[in-house]
Amino acid sequence: MTLSAALKDSKLITWKSCGRLQQTIARCIERSGVGLHSGKLSTLKILPESAGIGRVFDFRSQLIPAFIHYAHDSPLCTTLCKHGFTIRTVEHLLSALEAKGVDNCRIQICNDAEEEQDADDVEVGWLVTKSQVPIFDGSARLWVESLEQVGLKVALDSHGNNAEKMVAHLNEPVHVRRNDSFVAAFPSQEARITCGIDFPQTPAIGCQWFSSTPLIDSFYDINIASSRTFCIYEEIEHMRNSGLIKGGSLDNAIVCSLSKGWLNPPLRFKDEPCRHKALDVIGDLSLFAQSGSQGLPVAHIVAYKGGHTLHAAFVRHLLQIK
């Protein structure tokens, strides 16, 4: 069966060839850094993979595809879970892989992991084994630089054949919403993203909008990849008391105070927080990818006050997963 035959059209989407062949990385990448929420050192190796495999995490020999079926709701990050193995903060890495056209790769996590009984898994008796993708400077810049260094090559399947890269085209408008937050998409001739955020109690951030065609030429590298994650200073104590951001610092996030503004300027862009939301959208929507296809659909995607949980809900809606 060909890849185009395996991908199913629906009322919402039609799969078409994008006119390019699937790719993988030309050489191995290995990087180490601290996990944002665990505060522990994590080492990742990104390896070439065969056409049609897609992007797959390899954690203690447990293979976890970077696909929406394995996405698990968690605060402040995107998490993949399978059979008690959990990988958190995958969104920045997946964003870079999607934008740079790495359709197939194996992402091997080499660090010592945390093991604990998770409340969601007590009933099935799983001891949850957790790890995290390093946060680095809070952006996707290091991943983009690493991919540029090793380069890409055409991916071949187990028989030595190449495979066409498929992309989903949106047929009609669609949206998901939660209170005043929403993700909507409209039919378009190109993949386009518009993001909006609104922090009325934080004047230094306020209301921002950013719009782009992130997969065109080097637009992502120049305008999105280096935008860092951000947080509100007054919320830090609560997050730490909740067991989050143990590895957070002024070196891996931009921090804004309600009254004092940015605590670690300068910003890389005046609308850096909104650009980072676009980075997250690309990473989260990459979970739509199947068998080496493009994750980001050909559509104009508009996200307002979105977050990882809402982004995942949008991908499930596109795939008509209840």
C-alpha cells in the first residue's frame, strides 16, 4: 500500500502530494541540557530514520510516535505517553523538525529517568517513567542550528525506495474553543498561522498579534525559532509549589512582572511572546503528521489565547477523534 492510499480523506481534509520527497537528517545530532520542569540533565540523540516511519521517540527501548494518539494533557507543555513512559516538553523540538522538513527521525532519550506512580495510572498499575526534552534557552534556536549543521537527505524505505511527502488540505472552516480561547482554520492556498495573545493585567505584554507563512524559505529560522517561552513573575511561586519549572531560570525564559515589566531584557522581538505562541502552535500541530507526512495542514490557522491542550484538541478535531 502506498502512503497516499494509507492516509484517509475526510469531509474536513484531503491529502495531496506537496511535490517533494520525504526527508530525514543526514547525520546524528546529540545535545544535552536541563529539563524545564524536572531541573535534571537530559541527553537526546536524533538519528536518521526510514521513509514512512515519521518522527518517533525512543525512550528505554519504548517507541513513542510523535502523533496525537499519544498526546497527554499536562500543564504548561506538550507530553507524549505510552505504556507508562512519558516524555514532556516535546513542542520546541517538534516545532523545529516540522518547520525544517525533517519528516522522519528517531529521537533517542539517553538520560536517567524519574519513576513515580502517577495518579492517572494507578488503576492500571503502571509505574510512570518520565523524561523531558531539554529547554535550552526556551526557544527552538539550538535545534534549528543543529539541523542546519548536519543537513538533510532523502529518506528511503526498507526496500531502498523514496516516498512522496503528503500534506492535508483543509476543505472547510473548522474551530475548537474553550471560553474566550479558540483555534480556527480556514481553507487557504498555503500553510499560514496567525496568533493572538492578551494579557490585560500585564501592560508590558498586553494584546499582541503575529501572522506568518512559517514554512516558506527561511522565515521560521529568522522570525520564529529564536522566540523564547515566557512567564509572569507573580505566578512563579505557585508553579514551583505545583512541582513545575524546577529547571526554570532567567536563562531559559523571559519573565514579566505585572508592575515592573520585563525582568531580563532585551527581547529578541517586540512581540516575542506572541511569536513564541506561533512556535508552540507549529510544534503541537506537528502531532497531526502521519507516516512522514507534513504535520501543518494547508490552511490559515488562527489561534487566540491558545495553549497546548487546546492545540491538541484542534488536531483531534481535524482527525475526527472523539
